[in-house]
Amino acid sequence: MAKFVAIMRIPDETIEQIRSSADIVDVVSAHVRLKKRGKNFVGLCPFHTEKTPSFTVSPDKQMYHCFGCAKGGNVFTFIMETEKVSFVEAVRALGDRVGIPIVLEESGVPGEVDRLYEVCRFAGKCFHENLLQTEEGRFALEYFRGRGFDDETIRSFGLGYSMNSWESLLTRARQEGFSEEELLKAGLVRQREDGSHYDYFRGRAMFPIFSVAGRVIGFGARKLREDDVAGKYLNSPETLIYNKSRILYGLFNAKEAIRSEQKAIVVEGYADLLSLHQAGFINVVASSGTALTREQVQLVKRYARTITLVFDPDSAGASATLRGVDVALEEDLDVETVLLPDGKDPDLFVQTEGAQAFQYLLDHAVSFIDYKADQHLKSGSFTTPEGTTEAIRSIVQSIARIKDELKRNIYLKHVAEKYDLYESVLHREMEKWISPRKTPARAVPPASSSEEQRMEMQPAKPSAPIGTAERDLLAVLLTGDPATLEYVFANITMTDLEDSRVKELVQRVLERVESTGRFDFHLFLTELEDESLRNLASEVMLAKYELSKGWQELDARIQKAEPLTLARDAVFRLKKNIIDREIAANRKGLREAEQQGKETRSFTLRHVELLEILKELERIYRGEPIPKPGQTVEKHDEQQ
């Protein structure tokens, strides 16, 4: 029988029950003399020497933060810091204090999902051993080497071979304690009419498919023998742990490079990816022979803002590229495409032309607009007025898929200039294809002395100079409001953020929401291992402001405002700051050009363009009020 190590854990429900039953003020008071100040309590920080109290405890939010040394967290992290114990020990101690018994979950007796992971891991190990350690496997090993894959690539991606036998894997799996039912649910065996089972993959080159976390979840299998009557490729069926449309082959190996370069190269097949990876292009993933799906694009979006599509140059590849472009645009990614020479897929191109030649293609990747134009040019669309009309209409339809209205208008301007058309005509065409969207309103601060009032709202002792918009955006994200999370992630990208810590926190919030479907701030805070990120999160949630009278009145209104309204305000200011910085840089360039007697027209035109963008930005983000679910916002005449 297979052996499993018993892993004991405290259920999340128990952790939350203990946290919500405890009073952080009582716990902290055992170490710090606290005095009430407004809604909060203050005292001398237990983590550093100070004369003026800067340590704040919030009973409402059940959090603490020191605005002197920046340490912060919740009741569990306070116990861990002051008593130098582990998280489990802190939970136990607090559980004893509030009278909640802790019953550990034993995950050493795996559930159905755990067993599927185990049996897939075992199968991957068997296939890899078959490839490297058996006489029959040499045939497959020579196939891989003949494709140009070296031993390091074979090892890194766990390539393997399924024996040309009806029960090779089935027999070994039984010996390890796996049942036929488990193998069937993992897609590794099939069932005959008489109830017996047989190996699904037989005599094939095996490509294990890994989850983002690096666990084997399925397999792709390529035909090696002419007498194999099945298709060229077989894939694992959909299981509890594997869904082909939601997985990108190679993402586990590529995710750090994608995050670092903020770009993902997407190819179609396993061999395309392996050849590019071996040639030094690490930020590559494969759609595994399927048209790029929304779920796959959303995986890319976790790590990068740009997606480069490199599909085969044939008609099927072009169709896949066009579909992928539209899906990526809808997910607010920047899209570019690589034009391969006819007859060469990415695998063949890099094998015959080399890495330098492929890098040249990447450096000269074209926008989705130019790619679509090129495809229409090849098909002869531009030879007639009717064809030209349909070609331009298809480009406008793609632009209409972009959620960001500002970005849509910038692309539309590019098309108007490219084809010498009026923007207004293209706008009318685009509006036909844009689905009606509800847009929330932004919160507007008091009109008078806004800059002075904003200065009065700065934290007394910020841990680092983070922009107000970024700080506010992070604060509203950490509330965990579902509609707010959806809105923010649809309207910003990581490159919109300047502070690296804010970027990291926002990225982690996004990953938590995508992996669990919800966001619990205290559980998130407790599990943050990076102390600096934990401190920043607590600081933002407990930001201490010295309010003027005008801002006190505004603050009362903000407390009642919906998180979505505050999020819209933060997103507006964030995007406005970006444009403001561009305007300032352009003005500086204009002054320098004037002083040096150089041409200034380009700076003047750019200034006008930036002002138009800013005007458009304000129009977009100062939209109609947010309608509540099931409610329609009524528009009133200005005279009313």
C-alpha cells in the first residue's frame, strides 16, 4: 500500500472563530499600557524604544500598527512577535484563552483530490523511468533527441514514455496501492464492457502537464508507431484536477520569467515550447493545441501585461491568432503578434534558424491592428471598397472589445490616421459593438483648497513615500468587497503602480481571489510571510490622519460611501497622475528645446494630445453614479 505522511493543520474556520472571539485590545494590554484616543487605543510601542506613543490598536478592525517602526498585524502576529512562538502555537494559546478547542484536520488520509494528485505524480514518475531506464524506452528517447531536445530539457519537463502494453501502468499502480477507480478518475485507464481496465496511454511519448504550483495533473501523449490507430496526440480527459482550457503548458517553468519580463510568449504545441525554452526563451507557455481560452489569458494576466502570440503561419494558426487577440483584448492585455515565415512553426524555425533569428522576430512583433491588416491584405480584402470596409470594420470590432475606454480611443485614433479616416466615423462604428456597461461614479473631495486639504490628510508618520492614490487603492482592495475587487482588476495593470510593495500586495490579493474565489483580509494578513508587506497592509488599513474641519466632514461621508465609489476615485487619480507626469516631462522637453533653438512643434502637438487624453480620462471616470443590483440610474436634465 502507498504510504502517506500525516499532515495536521488547523481548519481555517477554527482560526477565524478564535480571532473573532478574541479582543485584540485585551491581548495587547498584557504587554502595553493603552490609552483610548477616539475610536482607537495608543501606547508606547513594544517593538522599539520611543518616548511619544505611536503604537495604535483598532478594536473595530482588530489590528495594530506602529507608525514609528512600521510593525503591524493582527492578534496572531502580535502574539508571535511578543512571545516568539510559531503561528500554530499562537493560535493554540489564543484558543485556550477564549475557550475554543482546536481539533486538527488530518490530511494524511488523502481525499479524492489528493489521491488524484498522488496517482498523477506516480504515473509521471513511471513514464519518466520508462524513458530513461528501459530498453523499450530507448525508442522514445531517440525520438526526443531527434527533435533536438537535450537531456536537461527532458529532465526539467519530466518527459517520458508509456510502455506499449495494455496493463503496464495499471499493474505498477496496483502494487503501489492505487485502485482502478482512482486511475479511472485520473484519466490514466479506460474501462472495458466487462468491467476490466486497461492503460489509456500505450507506446507514446509522454508530456506531463503541471499545475501552476508544479504538481502533475495530466498528460499529453504523442503517437510514435504507424500501427497506432489513435490520433496523433492524445490528452488526459477532464478530471477534478485537470481542465485543458484552464491550463497553460509550461507555466510552472515560465512564471517567474514572465513576471520578471512582464511579457508572455504564447505558442501552440509542446514541441514549440520546449524548443524555445531550450533556446533561452524562458517566458514561453503553450495553449496545448487549443484556441487560446479566456481562462488561459487570465492565467497570463496574473504575471504580465503583454502577451505575444506566436502561432503557426498557416490558415489555422492565423485563425487561432485572431481569436486569441480578441480574448486577450477583452482581458485588457497589450497584444502583439510574431509573423513567422510560411511553412515554419516556432519549433522548426528556432531549430533551423537559431535563437538570434527568433529574437529578431520578437523585436519586430507587430500590433494586433497591423496583424489584422496584414491578414486582410493577404486575402485581397483591400482590393475593393467593400473589402476595405469589412477589413477596417473587423479591426474596429477588435478595438471595441477593450474595456478601457481611454485605450479604445487611442487605438481608434491610430486606425483613423493609418487609413486617413475621420475618427467620428470610426467612433460611430465602434459604438455598435460595445456592450452597455455600468460605470460607477467617483468620489469628489471638497472643491475648495483641495490640494491643501489633501496635504492635511497625509499620515503623520508614513513608513515610506507611497502615493496617496496607490495607498487609497490598496486600502479599498483590502476590504475584500467583491464588486470592488472585480472593478479594480479590470481597470488597472501592475505597470500603473509605482511602489514595488504595493505592486506585490495587489498581485497577492489578485492571486488569492483567483485561487479561492474570495478574500478574507485577516487570513491573508496572517499568511503573509513577508513582514514588510504585512506591515504595509496594516499601516494602510489603520492610516492615521490629522483632519481639518472640512476633511472631518468629508471623512464622515467617506465612511458611508460604497467601496466601489472609493475604488473608482482611486483609479481615476492613479491614471491622472500618470498623465500629469507625462505632461510635466513634455513641458520640460519643450523648455529645453526652446533654450537650444530646436524644433518645438512635436512637443506642442504632444501637449495638446495629452490634454485631450486627460480630458477623455476625466469624462470616463466621472460617469454616472453606480447603480445598485437591479436598479437603474435615472438621468435628469441639468435644469432640474
